[in-house]
Amino acid sequence: MSDLYAVFGNPVAHSKSPLIHAAFAAATGQDLTYEARLAPVDGFARAVADFVAVGGKGANVTVPFKEEAFRLSGSLSERAARAGAVNTLVFRDGAIFGDNTDGAGLVRDITHNLGFSLAGKHILLLGAGGAARGVIAPLLGERPAALRIVNRSAGKATDLAAAFSDLAAEQGVAIDAGSFEATAGQAFDVVINATSASLSGSGLPLPAAIFAPGSLAYDMMYGKGETPFLGQARAQGAAHLADGLGMLAEQAAEAFFVWRGLRPQTATLLAELRRTTGA
């Protein structure tokens, strides 16, 4: 009988995870089944328990359950503990282990797929919600020169920077935070959009000249065509543009590694995703 895995979300029918993990299983010769499971908004814990009862080995977790998955986990990886959210669950010996592969997926997409080193760079992270929090520790692990977090509500950005100040100090990275407007007159090598603005088609209040020569603009969102943020970045002189489809593939590969001890290659899959989604 194949090992059973799933992704939990609400909604979840749109998820590409079943397609991705089926491709990974085929490429690595792993005998597993992966399905999408719609969990009631107020019934995530019961849905997980039912899945474990029928032999579930592990699961991915998407919106709106990542924080609840964090609370449900009996033990956590360091990166999940830092993120305050879990997107990967492992069920073993009656216990639940929670991990977060989002930040690892972002970093691998930037450094491996895009070939853009983060070491010694000045990084601007837009947004101070869960998506931003989940990637800060892996970004700091790349030892950039500085990481600045900005948000429409500057206080949230300041609180988030403070929460990671100890890790930044350990890595020798300068970390600070503030409002979008406070970045005026500064330029960054990497600008990462972790807000939901692209989902709503909204622009962001980006000051002029924030993109340094040779800079990378990265949107954690993706869709058909260029996202609104990437359109802004192009107009403001960003040299390189990337959406979050590569992050999606790489966080999935990291989750597969957590479960199976194998890290599948993503190049062929990513090309197919771009072909089928038009991203």
C-alpha cells in the first residue's frame, strides 16, 4: 500500500501540490499517494486526526491553517518555531512534528534557480505578516549585509525586526524596520514582496530609486503574466524580475526531503508549471 500524504487548506481545490508531489514521486521512485483535503475552517485538528487514523504519513498545510498547524505540533523545527507557522507536518509514532519550508524554498529559488547570491547584499522585505515572518530566518542565514523590513503599519515591521534581532546579531546582519516612506533615498540589491498586494491587483507605495543597479525584484505571489509589484519594479529600474512559482516548487521539494530523505530536482517541473499556468 502506498504511503499517504496530503495538503490541507480551505479552499484547496486550486492547489498544485498534488501535481507537484506526484511528479516528485515519479522522478525519485517513491511509492506514495498525495491528495488535496478540504478542511472545515473550524475543523482542522479533526481533519488531521482523521487523516492520521487512515494511515497518513505527512501533510502540507496552506491557508488558513498554518498557525493552527503550529499549535497542533508536538515538536517543531527551529525554522518553524521562528516562523510561528507550520506548512509541513510529519506523523510518526503517535506524535506530530511541524516544520516550515517556505523560507528554504524562497532562498533556494533565488540562490540556485536564479543564481543570485544573497551574501553581503542589502535586502528589503515588504510586509510584516506571516509570509514575511516565515522567510526571515532563512534569509538571515545567507548572511546578507543588511535586512530592512517595511510595512504600511510601521509598528508591525518594527516588532518583527525585534523578534529576529538576536538571530541577526548571531549572523552579523544589520536588521531594521520602518514604513515604506522611510526607505526614500535608500537603494537595495534585493526587494522581496511578501505582501498580498499582488493578489488584489494593488500597487505598493514604493519610493523612487530603491532598486540598486543589478537588483532583483522578487514577488512571492505568482499568476498569469506579470504581477503588479513586478510591473512597478520594472518601471522603477529593477534589473531582474522573478515571481513566486519557483518558491512554490522549492518549498515542496524541501517538504518532500523532510518526509522521504530525498530532494527531487525541480527544473523540469518548474518549466512544466510555467507552461501550464502561463506564469
